[in-house]
Amino acid sequence: MKKITLLFILTLPLFAIAQKSKSERFDSLFTALHQKKAFNGNVLIAEQGNVLFEKSYGLANEITQQKLNTQTVFELASVSKQFTAMGIVLLAKQGKLNYDDKMSKFIPELSFYGDITIRQLLHHTSGLPDYMELFEKNWDKTKFAVNQDIVNLMAMHKPAVLFQPNEKYEYSNTGYALLGLIIEKASKKSFPNYLKDNIFTPLKMKNTLVYRSRFAPQKIDNYALGYVTDSLGRKVLTDSFGKTFYTYYLDGIVGDGMVNSTLGDLLLWDRALYTDQLVTAADKELLFNSIKTTNEAETNYGFGWAVTQHEKYGKIVNHSGGWAGYITFIERHLDQDKTIILLQNNKTVLTVIPVRDVRKILYNEKIENNTLKVITLQSEDLDAYLGVYASEGFPLKLSIFKNENTLMTQATGQSAIPMTAHENDTFTFEPANIKLKFNKKEKSVLLQQGKMEVVFQREE
């Protein structure tokens, strides 16, 4: 899916690095990951716009053995959402829409959803259901889907909202796909052309484009193909699963994904966001700040960016993406002006985004050798952990389910997150510093997050 997923972090043993430069430490980290088949892609780390480290690891094409280089183009998956959000901001500045316009002003076919606004689509607080599930059940998979098809299917089947607008935060590809369509309707341009004319060309992002490799193929010489592993453990393209596989027939949809770019172009994007070249300081307040839902819960999401306030590093905005073999990540430390860009074209059970360790190197901190061993579990191995877990006096429940060979955790009112499996019945989601330690005999799980520890009991 194009969701905020696959943000697995692995702390690797890095001995005798105290005297190494930051560049050497970064190379040690990513070389070790690459050797463990946990990283295949491109890395750029910068401070105040100055590149500290930039390097490629692995292949762009497994058949031709073409190597990645730092100019290779990658599908960005959900990292694309920040460009969709910027497109909406620019249209608001051009007077072609308002954030509090109803979605139905531009998409009248969905007026039955009531008062959902553009602002709520941007913040993932619309409550709209997942379009991918709707297509899986109802779409003729011999055809490519485009954004208008989302509208048509939703108008036909009228799937219920998950919650009332702004009642909760729940990450929504549907919302951003509809924003892509709103950009087209408000600008009277195609989504690719609007982003090109208003973002990519002004910022001289010459290698950035909206590209749908199956829906509208074109030749890009230096392109990273996205690989996954099949049931036999072989690296394959998702196209090998046939045209009825979702990454094929959904290839025509934009807004929630489909921007393609390079390390260098993304650094240009990062630098522009510190200026007023595209937007003002007031606009950036919208882009880079969380809001509260009607029950006073923080969304931790601005316009196209996840937002956190780190106790040591200050305000951080970031976004990840995972789609059709690509795993991508961009992080900006706004108070410290540090930038992390990671682009991968291999998605395997071992694949990681080592954000925690990269941060530690950036801030000259020691990386502790406290690695939990990552293990591979099959779908049937996960059955013992599944269920709904509750803790007396704690406001949230944990729903534990599986997606193929991955254990998923979803707290009440939150998005589902994928967990990395470790030995001793332990699972982690490092971006949020979450660890789950299951006691199968007691049918319980210990949730650890930062200094918080809560025991949840499985409901029978």
C-alpha cells in the first residue's frame, strides 16, 4: 500500500567508530545494512543544505545488473503526498480553492458524504474508507483505474465513513487521491502538469515527474526498478504477479503516490521549503503543524507531513512510503536544519529504514549495540498473537492482526502499523519507539513506548 508503512529501524553493531567522521560512520552503517540485505538504495544526509554523505548501495536492475548511482530516479510512493499537499496550498494562494471548501464543491458525485472539507482531506481526518479495498472487491481488474474511477465506485457503492469528519485521525490514501483530482478540477490541468509547472520546474527539479510506469510507460534511462520477494524468496517485480495484482491495475491513480525523483532533486525541494520561493511562513505553519481532532487528540500530521517534537532534536517533519517494491523516506529537522533522504527499491522482510541510527550519527551520539535479532515468521506463526487486547483503566485497545507474513497493530482510532518480528515473542515499530512483548501462556502483551509500560490482556 501507499501508506505510512515499512518504517522499520535496525540498530546494527558498529564497533570502534568513536573516532570516525560522520561520513565514515554513515558508510559503516549502510554498508553493514547492505551486506545483511537490509538496505538497497540511495542515501543523502545534509546539514544546513551541505551534503555530509551521499552514496548508492546495490542494483537498479537485477536482470541487467545496472548499478544504482546518486542520480537514479525512484518512485517515491507516499512521500508524494507532500507534493500533492503543496499543490493544494498553491491553488489556495492562487484563489482557486479554499481549505474549508467542501470536497463536494469539486466532486459533487460524493455530496452524500456531507461536509468533508479539503482541510480534512489534507489532515487525514475525513473518515473516508479505503479505496483500495473497494477496488479489490468491485473493480474489473483487466482495466487501469484512474482517480475519477474512485469517485465513480464510491458513488455507486456508497461505502460508509469510518467516523465523522475531524472526529479522529486515520491515514487515508483515499483522501490524497481525491486531492489529486481536486487539483485537476481546480487548476484545469492534469495532475502531472500542474505539479511540473508550479513545483518541479520553478525549483529546477529536472529529474522529478509524475510517472506511472504501467499506465503510461516512458523511457527513463537511469531508473530503479522496484523489487519484492516472492514465496520462494526470489527478487521479482510486482508485475510478475499478473495484471490483476493491485499495484498494476491501480497504476493510473495519482495524488497518494506516483511522484518520482532523485536524491538531488529532493534536496532542492528541502532547501526551497526554508525559503519563500513557493510559500510564505504562514503557509508553512499549515504544512508543518499538527492539529487536534474534536476529542482534543493530536493528529501529529500537517499538510502532507508527519510532525513530531523530539525532546533532543526539536521539531521533526517526515514521511515514508511503500509501494510496488519501493520504500522511501524523507526527514527534515526544522530547528537544526538537518535532512535525511533514503530511497530504496527492494522490499523484503529484512528491509529497514535506519532512522534512529542516522539521527544519532548526525548528532554525534553513540550507537548502542542492543540489537534484537530480526526473524522471519510465516503467516501461520502469527496466529498465536492475534486478537483484541485491553488494559483496565487505559483508554485504548490494541487490535493485533496479520497482513500475510507481517503482524499489524492498531490502537483505537489510530492507523495500523507493521511490526518487525524478533526472537522471544517480541515485535517492534521503531519510528514510534514501540515494542510489544507477548506472553502467549498468559494471553497478554506488554506495550513499551518510551518510559511508558502497559500490560494488555487479550479479550476472549
